[in-house]
Amino acid sequence: MIPIPDLDFLHTQTARQKNLAEAFDIVTRAIRSTLAHHAEVYTRRKHDFIAWKCRSQLCFVWLITYNSFTFRLKSTYDASQSLTAKFWPPVKAARTYWNSPESAALREHYQFELSFIAADLPLVASPDLVRFVNSTFEPGVNHESIWRWPIFAHDESYPEYAWTVQAETEYERRRKINESKEQRLAVLRSLSGQPM
């Protein structure tokens, strides 16, 4: 991973994209390794999208960036635009008829957003990821039936929205650094007579 500077304006979009690509590869390898020969895995790096089907059950997740140093596992969308008909043939019907069973299969799952940083990758890119995502696609899924992923379950908003402890700590640390820089700039502007 390319180190991301503490101050927001110092990071480059290229570094952020390279880090996402590296995290995406690590997570994809972990999913493939966990599922081995039990499922077909499908990725669309351009969409930051990973899907797998096992015994006719489709599961999917997006791996995106939240900010310059935080990654997010997200499953809050209808996947019809990220799936191809070759991988999941019912996607054609899902795109055509909103109320079709095929369309429902692509949007009726437990939606979540889980945030983590590069230091958390060894715990995220693990069999626990597959176990968690699979549990969000179980028929009749509800808040109580979702598997409690230890690195996220401490968060009171889990499973809909959660951060790892390391990600929360790093976010707060960087927020304070950036706020203090903004305060210093405001003082300097006021002393020099520049508008705020």
C-alpha cells in the first residue's frame, strides 16, 4: 500500500486508486480461496464489484473507498448494472421488469456498509468476509440472523453500518489534524486581512 499523508490535500488520486486496486486484489483472492471449488466467482474491477454464486444463490459486494485512507465493503444497490448476463442470466429479466423475481433477487438482501483501513485487511480478506456476506443473502434475513463479524460487531450500528476500531481511531486522528490546520489557516488569514 502507498502511504497516504495525514493532510487531505497532500494525497493523490493515483495513490488512492492504486491502494484500492491492491485491496481489491487481496479481497478477491481471499474470496476465491475461501470458496475454492464450491462457487463461481465474478469480478468487475472497473465497477469495484465482486460476486459469487453457490448452489444457485447469488451474493455480491462492492469494495470502494470512503476517503483517501478508508475502504468500504458495501452492498446497498441493485446489482443489475454490475452483473453481466453471462455470469447471472436472470439479470436480463431483472433489467426489464422491476417487479420480477429476478429483479427482487438482485435487490432483496440485507444492505450494509462496513469501513476499514489497510491495517485491517488481513482480518477483512478472510473466510469471515464470505461468511458475513453470505448471511446477508439468506432467505428471510433480518438484523438478528446476520452473522456477527467480530471486527465490526462492536459498533452499535452493526450490521447496517460499522467501522473497525482501527478505522475509527485513524479517522478521528486525521480529522483532528485537518481541523487544526484549517483553524491555523483561518487565524493567518484574519491576521493578514484576507477574507475567511
